Amino acid sequence: MSDFSPVPLTLEGSAVLHQFFRFDWARWRQTPESDRARIAAEAVAAIQKLERPAAGKPAQTALFSQLGHKGDLILVHFRESFEALNQVELDLAQFALYDYLELRHSYVSVVELGLYESSRKTWEAAAAKGLTQHTPEWDTDVKASLERAATAMAPRIYPAVPDAKYLCFYPMDRKRGEQVNWYTVPFADRQRMMHEHGLIGRRYGDVVKQIISGSIGMDDWEWGVDLFADDPVVFKKLIYEMRFDEVSAVYALFGQFYLGLRQPIENLDSWLAGKLS
């Protein structure tokens, strides 16, 4: 393995945008009731259009009522490109309800599937053909392997927003300090640790849907993690258990956590009236 790249192969899919808003309740209460009804109806129609950009397609935008002091509403968007994400931002800014929203935080990333398990096999298969690393022939062979994997993994790298009641989102890094540095650990050791880490997640697979997105060069952390479940206590159990494995206990840094309760977009007018449904 020392002769191969230290960088694992990855598959990338949907561009992802998380938006965290504070709602101006004081200004909203001062708005005439007739205007509130009109603004709410316009917002429902606009966000429903974003939710399913194409008829019959699964949800690509979801709305959550945020718990805690960090904000009031969360919007999560999956799109086929960053241009499409930017258009979502522009579309949202056009309707009147946006004037009552203050964007407190956002996160930009791309759905990522790490291939620690298959990277070595891919490289060894190319080497067995007599190909030399970093030559055009090597790159072409590896690219073809990744394209086959992307086709097989399309539902995972181009997901719909899972139909679950709760969302937990947080960003994370791998440590790069002088004493503890994930990026200087030999590939085989990282592969082992990631395999052990993944086994924990798979044990929760029937109650938690996890979507990992990469954000190196796109936002302030290296990855964003979305967890979707119908029972929020499961988030605590899963994350707590993962912190005992080596890759988290030694090499992980975590950002702020955000918790949201899924709101059907057609019920936004109820939320604006202070009711969850």
C-alpha cells in the first residue's frame, strides 16, 4: 500500500445546501392579518415548487422547525449542481416571507461516498494490468471503475430527502495537529478504523438514515453529517456509541449540532400561527 496514493477514492453526487434561519416574530405579528395570509400562501407555493422541482420526483427540499436558540427554521436542499443550489437561494429571496427571515448560518457541501474499502482493490486491479500510477492509462482505468461504482451507487449519492420526522445535522473534521494527525496515519490503518466506525452506523441502519457530504474547499469544516430518524433519542445513542471507537475518540472534531422537526410545507401557515400542524 505504500506505493499507492494515501488519498482514498470517493464518489460525489448531489450538491447540498443547509440554511438556518431566525424568524422575525415581532415584525410578523405587526403585519396585518390579510397580508400574513397572502405572504404565507405565496411561501407555501414557492417552497412546494422547490420541494419537487420535477413532477413525480422525490423530495429535494425539506423544511424543519428548529429546536433551541440557534434559529427557527431549517431548509435542506439537494440538487444536481451548485448552479442549481445558487438558483434555489435566488428563488427563495424573491418571495415576501424572506423579508422576515434572517439567515443565521448555512452549509455548502456535496454528497460523498468514501471508498476506503474498495480503493485498494481498484488500484491493485489497475496495477495488475501493468498500468503505472498517474499515467493517462492509469487515470482512465480508475475513472472507469469509479463510473461503474457511481452507477451502482446512484441512489446513495443522489438521494431524496428522507421521509423522517427529525433531522440532526453537524459538521466535523479529522484532527491535523502536531501530535495527532489523521492525514499522516498509514492508509491501511485508516481503512481499518473507518471499517470499524462504519459497523456501528450499520447497526443503526434500520432506524437512522445517514447522509455524509464532503465540504473540503467548500465550507469551514471537512464534512457535514445529516441524520434522519423518527426518534430523536436515537441520535444521542448513535453518536455516543461512535465516540468510543478509535476514529472518533482520537481523530474527530465536531462543530455545532442542529436539531429540527420536519414540517410538511403545506402546514407552513400553521407554523406561522404558532402551531406545529
